[in-house]
Amino acid sequence: MSSFSTPLSGLLANQQALSVVSDNIANSNTQGFKSNSVLFEDAMNEASASLQIGAGVGSTLTTRSFTQGSVQSTGGSFDAAIQGGGFFVMQDAAGNVTYTRDGSFKLNAEGQLTNNSGQLVQGWTAVNGVVNPSGAVSPISVPSLSSQSPAPTANMTVSANLDASSPVGASFSAPIQVVDSLGDTHTLTVNFTNTAPLTWTYDVTIPGEDLTGGTAGTPSSLTTGTLTFSNSGVLTSPAAGAPIAVATTTGLADGAADLSINWNLFDSAGGPLITQFASASTTTGSTQDGVQAATVTGMSLQNGGSLVATYSNGTHRTLAQLAVASISNPDSLLAIANNQYMAGVGTTTPSVGAAGTGTRGNIVANSLEASNVDMATELTNLIVYQRGYQADSKAITAIDQMQQTLIAMQL
């Protein structure tokens, strides 16, 4: 009766193949899903130099394709997709570690970043806004965020050109907004006056109404001095490393501590920020490091996997960073429910680190990776396996008819 078992093995194999194809098609819209393909192996009933008879199809194998799915923007604040290799690292309630390409994350009531099944996303929590991705990973938990305290301005810069062709007595002003210890802002004005060739004086003023005892409408001077330039228009005095002290001494009208600011005339590389060339006097920018008081306006993932809080004053604070696991033989992973995988017997030890390092792909924020199922291929396979199943059933019918004929001959 081995003649029946041969086509029967084909029926079973093609049935399994149809199940795999059906699963692929069913998950064609499942985020992060990776399609399976079927491998058939033949079986031998008898094999010799003069006679080789097959025994049908042996065991069927499945292989999972980890090719990249398309990255689609969702707008979700905590959605993330991996562009390239690697997996997000998850942990279930029992402490088991799993891996996934599905980055549809959210914050639960406890402030933990989780997937839709409640598993905890693994990564690194920032300390004072700094993440150490070389440390051990742990569940990402967002701390209770309070209002951001103000920080007074300690350093400021003004980038400007003073017109070398200006006549003696010509003046030019550059405003800059600074912050006091209470978070209030004050507009300082740097007034430049041409006093001689290659020489300008400066006078930094503050509105009189901002000072205790000041006169409204009459600016009060905070510091004065002289700038000198070389014959090529480069600032020579004050020299690099000698910032100008800008300070109030009579107290601010709002009760904040006196301003104490270093006006830096050179950048961090030692290049002058103020020049004297024969072109119109103009400012090209200014900076200051003061921070106003602010409240949290939102949290979201950023490209690269950083979880960032945004404040009402426009500043940002890094809270955590997602981890990415690189696995050199991902086809050895065992698929479990909810778009998750667990390490198999032959899985190499995952290398966990920050996105975009080593062989780890980049994290694209506010996006999800689509399934990599190729619908045209799956529908073609569906026809192929169905035809195989149908042919095997015809073979069984033919063998059955032959058996009936043989029995009838013996009666």
C-alpha cells in the first residue's frame, strides 16, 4: 500500500504549504510581519544502482524572510520603525526577553513604554538628560515631569560686521534678549560707535525700567569699552579668552538677582565673532544660554530612538533611548504570538546597543514597518500548491481505481 502513501505525503505537504501561504496573506497588513516560505524534501523508498523509487515528500521546512518592509509614516508619537537590521528588545511580565520589528508603542498608566500586549520596551533611561547606551538595558519608564526651572544667562555672543567704510561717529546697535534668575527676559542693546580707523567703542545698555531706581525710557549703561581691529578687519582687542563682563549692580525691578554675563567675542575655535569689513554693518546672529521657566508640552520618540520631552519654551530634554538588538542569524528565531520572536537553540547571542551603530539599523520615529509579504508571489504560490494538492488527489484516485480492478480480477 506504499503507492497510497506516496501521493498522501504530497497531499499533506501541499496542505502545509497552503497553510503557510494563507498565513502570509492573512498577515499582509500586520506591521513588522516577516513572511515564511516552504521548502520540500523528497523521501526515498528504495534506492540501488539499478532501481530508485521515491516515497513521496519528506518533511516540509519553513524559512522566514527578514527582508526590509516599507517604512510608513503614522504620526504616532511613540511609533518607531527600524530601517535596516536589528530588533526592538522587549520583556514580558515573567521577565522573558523577546524581540520584535513591530514598533507600535505607547505609554501605560505607570509611565512605562509598552507594546500593545503590555510587554515592556527595553532601553536606557537618561540621567540629567544624558544616555549611556553601553550600560545594561532595562524597561523604559518615564519619570514624573515637573516644570522646568529657569536658568539665568551666563554667556552671550553677538555675531556682527562693523562697516569699515563708516565715517567717524557712525553708530550701529545690536539687541539681544537675556534671562534673569526668575525667568524674566530683558533686552540688552550693544551700541557700537566708530571713533577712529580700525577702532570702535561699545556700550551695553538695559532699559531703565528694568532696574531698581532706573528711569523708564532712559537706557542704563552696564559696561563700556573699545574694540580694535587689524588692517585685515580681524578683531585684535580684546583678545581671545578675555570675555567682557556685563552685569547689573543696582538690582532688577522684578526682584531677580543681578545679571552677571560673560560676553564672548570669539567662538569655541578662537575665531572672532565681530569683524570690520567694508560692507554694511549687520548682525548675523546672537546666542545666550539662559532658560525661561517652562512646562512640559509633549513627549515623543525622535529619529534614532531617543524619547524626548518638549517644553513650552522650546527646549527639549532627553528622557531615554530605545535599544536595538543585532542578531547575526535571525532565521533561527522562534516566532511567538503578537509579532514577537524568542531566541532558538541555535540563535547567536544578540548584540544590544544604540540604533545606527555596528550592524544595527536606524530608528525612524513616528513610523511603522509594514509587512514584507509580496502579495503577487503569495497568490502565485497559492495556485501552485493548490494544483499540487489536486494532482496528488488525482494520483490517489487513479491508484484506487487500479486496486479495484485488481480486486475484481481476483474474484
